[in-house]
Amino acid sequence: MRADHIFTNARLATMDATAPGLGVIAPGMVAQAGGQIIYAGPPIAMDASQTTDCEGRWITPGLIDCHTHLVFAGNRAGEFAARLNGASYEEIARAGGGIKATMAATRAASEADLVAASQPRLNALLAEGVTTVEIKSGYGLGVESELKLLRVIAALGRANKVDISPSFLGAHALPPEFTDNRAGYVALLCDDLIPRIAREKLADAVDGFCEGIAFSPDEIAQVFEAATAHGLRVRLHADQLSNLHGAALAARFAALSADHLEYTDDAGAAAMAAAGTIAVLLPGAFYSLRETQAPPVARLRAHGVKIAVATDLNPGTSPLNSLLLAMNMAATQFRLTVEECLLGTTRHAAAALARADVGVLRAGAKCHLAIWNIEDPAELVSNIGFNPLYRRIWSPA
């Protein structure tokens, strides 16, 4: 067996499900050919065109941010100031701020403007060893503006060495032109946008925001029925501000993930476990909104629900551009373990995107690696404001 590139003298956290914990192999090596890993394990003799001596550094799979709203125009720093003065998320949204404020700025921006504004945010994630990023639409809330966002997301994927997973989030907020016609907007999503997006392969999944200030469970069910009918998987912003039984609704449609989950009850957690739906925890939003009810981590563990961690990068409620910091916040705020945080940004995050070819170091996976200047993988979670990335490897296999 001959490799294109071997990474030797390393310590591996493979995240392989067949191994306990983080799947540690020390010493270890990784070999890739044609952009795929052909070997990850203890050192063996192998011919290669190129060899990198990692000098004892740790290698993990490239990190995965499985929930972002990275493409938008404008900013909402003023809302941050308003929340400091006592305004709630719901009050700001009902006064025309929040998602609708970003919608207005995003609609007015050109595709080139949106690419230029989004590129630095993407760069920040890549600089921390991220090799796969989910990006949602949802700040256009109309046919042409939502298609524009999905085109921008695709353009970012073409221009960067990164895997992009696009999600269609038309059911993010009710646009002002449909204030008195909720049913009409849901019909627009189901009858016009979802079929076109599926036909043109502009998104991997359809997302929705199930909340009192957004869409009801019945409305989300209509959107998910349309998505399913057109061969698109679903995911859901669920139970963030109240318990509308969003987790159970997501599970009913075999959702890839249910995200936020602060108010999810026992029945919701059990339904997620039965459906294989991943719980995506978003500590940036919990922190920024100064919430007091944390996601029911013990309940999720008790039911065997797999947990992922993401930034929820967005302009208002989680202006968090660091997946490393998101891991630290998930540990300190939600009491996740180091193992849960690291699996939550690799293997479990991959599962939330229906990806089996990333998030793990094993033969057949893409050669997406993060090489770290650390002595213990726990440093990736424990340190604050510190980026120990030595080298990021992304292969387009």
C-alpha cells in the first residue's frame, strides 16, 4: 500500500465509534491517498510521496460547526445594548428587531456584498481547525432573497477549502409582507421554494424555528411534510424559549437534529433517542441571551441521545465566531464533559449533517485533519481565547 502523504510521530484522537472514549492511539500515524484516509492507527511501514513528522503533536478530525447562520448583512450590536438595559429577546423581535432587522439589511445587499461580509467569519472558523460548516439561509424570507442566500453559501464553498452543508431556513420568521397571511407564507415555502430548492439541489436539509415568536408546530409540520415529499432531510430550532414539544415534532419527521432544547421534556428526549435525532447544544445563544434554564443534559444522557455542540454564529443572539470557545462554554455552562465536547464537534456533529465521511479518523473517511500544539486533548476545551492549531488539512476527495 502506497500513500500520497503520511503524518507520522503523532498522537491520534480518532473519534472512532468502535473505540472507547476519544479513540486515542499513541503513538499513531495517518496516511492519505487521493484525499481519503487509507490508514489511521499505530505506526507501520508504508511508502509515501510525502511525509510530515508531527513531532508528537495531537491529530483530531477536522472540527465541524454543525449550526451557523454565517451569511448575513448588517449587525445588531444595538440589540446587545438593549438587552443589557433589560429588553428580552421576544420584546426586541416583536418591536421589529431580531431576525427581521437582519432580513432588511440582507435583502438590500448584493451577492458580492454578502460574500465579502461572510468571508471573514468563515476564515475565523477555518483558523481554528474547522473543515466542515453548516450554513443556513433564513435572512431573506422571500423567494429571490432566499435563493440569493443559498447561492452565496454555495459560492463560499467553491472559494474555500472547506465542506459546506447548506440548509434552507425559510421558516425562520414571518416576513412583514405576510403579517396578515401566515398561511400564505407557509404555502410559499411548501409549494414554491422547497420544490425549487430540491430540484436545483441548493440545500441538503430544511430547517425551521418552532417558537411562539416564529412558527407553530402545525406550521412546521406542513413545512417538514413538503421537505420530506421532495427528498430533503429536516432539522429544527426546538424548545429554545418554551416547550412547544419541538423535540418530539423533530423526531416525528426523523430530523437530523433538534437544536437549542432548553425546555425539552422527557418525552421529547425519548422521542429523539428513538428517532436517532442528534441534540445540538448552542451555548453562545444561552450566554448572549442570559438564559437561566439550561438544556436538560442529564435527561439527554439518560435516554442515550447523542450530543453535538455548535456556535450558532449569527448577528444577534450568538455572535460567536469560535468553535473552541463554544466547547468551553458548553462545558462550563451545561456541564458537558471534555469527551462530549470533542465528540460533539467531530463525530456527533457529522451525524447531525448526515455525514459519515468526516468527523473521524478511519480508513475511507475524508482526510480532514486538525493538528494541534497541545499535550492533552482537554486543552481544546479548557483554554479560553487560545488557539493551539498547528496545521489544518482539508482534502477535496
